[in-house]
Amino acid sequence: SRGLGDVYKRQLSLYAKGFTTGDIVDHVADIYGSKVSKDLVSRVTDAVLDELQTWQSRPLDPVWPVLFLDAIYVKIRDGQVSNRPIYVAMGINVAGERDVLGMWVGTGGESAKHWAGYLTELRNRGVADTMIVACDGLPGLPDAIEATWPQATVQTCVVHLIRGSLRYASRSDWSKITADLKTVYTAPSVDAAEAAFLEFADTWGERYPAVVGLWERSWEQFIPFLEFPPELRKLVYTTNSIEALNSRFRQAVRRRGHFPHEQAAVKVLYLCVKRRDKNRSNPTGRVPGWTKILNTLVVTYGDRIESAIK
């Protein structure tokens, strides 16, 4: 019946928000006055596995102006519970649509080597070109990106740099540090950014040398960003899309503690990707102000973009 279908949809939504099967059993009893078993809830959520498999191998558009590569760590029981990375690729296509292109469970070792395989998979699924790839400063990852898409600009994700910086600093200084770093990544030129960074290092270097060292090591992968026009800079450094997605992932993972196996973890994160909240920022969908950004992309990258516009 339609009513039963609505209950199933509600179960999937709750599962994506981090509710465990036991939580959902209790919720259905409280709201609907019905008793369902944990086994039924599991069967409802398992019904998305075929859809997930199709989604993971679906063909992709040939050109993605911007890709974001990231990883979230979750606890998975495989003999014993351990932290495992789930690698995530999100992109923005020439129509300005954000989408998650793929998710893969890693072993935790040799991340750059794993990424090389995942990027090859994306290319084999149709991604022939990308202009900007924003990622963390993982050694070997820029080489993997260049081997897959030789013309791509590899950009160390500013959000990753800021997040990494705060990891080394006292919480009471976070707001001051982020404000001072903003003068670096919003500087109008490389020279201005270097001057702003020297001032930052003078202010914070004695108290937090690890923060200064992080930016120094990442500088060569950070400065390509400074050549971008303002519209592209904002698109890359805000990374609202992947941050919104990570927030959903963390919410779904936090309540569970750990997952019994890889498939269970990917299933939950897939439901997070597909979830739509009314009047809230969703991780997939159209980028605001895309027409202006597209014009900037065409001026900057010419035929590489124009050939893909339909």
C-alpha cells in the first residue's frame, strides 16, 4: 500500500540520518503504533544494494570542470574493528550540477596508490577531462591525477589546509587563525599571498610552528589557486558541497559506532548522498550563480569547456 511505502521511505531516510535498525524499530512503534522487526528494517535498507551497484558503475559525463577528492574514516569490523578510509570523488559538470561520482572503501595503507586505481575507474567510466582537482596534500596523489588527466591543475584544498591548521592549535585561537589565514587565500596575487603568509608566520610561528610548517609544505600545491579568477577561487575554496556531504556522513556514522562490514558502511553513505532535505543545503544539485562561473571557465579554459557545452 501507499502508506506502507511511505513507512519504507521514512525508514530509509532515518537510516541515512544515522538511526540504527533498533532506533528505527522504536521510532516506527512510537510514531505509527506498528511493530516491525529489525530483520524487516534490514531487508528494507538492503533493497538499495542493487541500485547502489548500478550507481557505482554508471557512465559519467566526459568533462567535469572541478573535481573534489576526499576521504572519511569509519570504523568497520573485519575480524576486528579498525578505522578504514572511504574515498569520495565529487564533481561539478559543465551544466553546473554537483554529483558524487564514486565511493570506495580503502584498506588504510598506500592511499595514493588506491587513488590511482579509483581515478582510472572514473576515466574508464567516461571522465575524459577535468580542469581543477581539489584534494588534500597526500604524497603521490598529484602524480596520480596528472597520470590520469595530464592537463588538470592540482589544487590543495583550502578547507583541508584550514582544518589541518586548527588540528595543531588551541580551540581558543581558532577564530583568530582562520581570520588571519583568510588574508592569505583571498590575496589578489601570489606576491600578496606570500606577504600575508609571512605576517601570519610572524604572528603564530612561535606558538604553533606545526601550522606554519603545514602551509610551507603545501605552498606549491596551494598557489595555483591564486591564479584563478575570483569566481573560480570561491568555488574551490568554499567547497560547501563536499563539506555538506561530510557533515551528513559524520552524522550517520557517529550514532553507529562501527559497521559490521564494508557493504554496510557504503550502503549508509550512499543513502546520505541520495537524501533530499527540504529547505536545506543538499550535497548534490545545481551550483548557485553557475552562469557567471561558466563564463569564467570558458575564458580560462576555452575549447576544453566549450566542446562539452550542449
